[in-house]
Amino acid sequence: MHSKLSAMGVGLLVAATALPSFAAADPPGGDSGRGLEKSMQCVACHGYGGVTDNPTFPNLAGQNAGYLSLQLEHFRSGKRYDPVMSPIAQTLSDDDIADLAAYFGGLEQKVADKR
Ligand code: HEC
């Protein structure tokens, strides 16, 4: 039973990898260099390099790139709503999202020192 379930999990993972359009809109295959440039519009809230000590904003550095792109897609589509983040996501193209997810996802995960 248990092994059957994990085999199913692997099967789903393989399917999602082989058919990225199945997962959501855009797979995280972005360019982290372009993501770095685009991330300048995120610094004020999420901190330089995606780490902030402001508890209002989540850290982005080192978060799973697939998760990041999915959240941005959800903010953009309205599936996830935040009065601040949703309008920002609505300005992002599929390429922007892939690039930003590649950039933030590729950073070392960190927590701000002072809290
Ligand atoms: C004006 C402030 C502001 C700016 C600028 C901003 N964000 Fe956000 N962001 C937020 C807030 C607030 C949240 C938390 C929303 C919530 O609670 O659901 C958030 C959440 C997120 C999340 C979800 C994180 C998680 O852990 O689920 C992602 C991803 C994200 N932002 C990416 C970005 C990117 C990429 C940019 C730049 C293009 C950006 N944000 C610019 C305020 C901002």
C-alpha cells in the first residue's frame, strides 16, 4: 500500500516534469541573470537578495523555484489574493515569472539576523 502510493507520487512527479504545461502555466526554466535585474522592483518589500527582517513580507531567497512561480501565477490569476502582491503580479509576464523564480530560487536560503 505504502509503496504503491509512493510509486504513484513518482509517476506524478515524472508526468509533471515531462509535461510542464500540465503543472500550471510556465515551468521554472527562467534566466536568473534577467531575474536579478527584474528583482529590483521587489527589493523594497522582500529585501535585497530576497531576505528581509520586516515580518510583513516573506523571504524569497532559496524558496523552491516551482513554488515561487506557482504563487506568482496564482497572484496574477486571482487564485491567491493579496491587496499588495496581486497588482504587482499582474504586471509580470510568463517570462518575468520564470526569471524571477529562477533567480530567487537559486539564492542561498537565509534568515535576517535581527528580529
Ligand atoms: C509593495 C510590497 C511588495 C512588493 C514590491 C513585492 N511584494 Fe511580493 N509580497 C508582498 C506581500 C505583502 C506578500 C505576502 C502576501 C500574502 O500574505 O499572501 C508577498 C508575497 C509574495 C510571494 C509569496 C511568498 C510565499 O511565501 O508564499 C512571492 C513569491 C512574491 N511576493 C514575489 C514577489 C516578487 C517576485 C516581487 C517583485 C517582482 C514582489 N513580490 C514585490 C509584498 C510585495
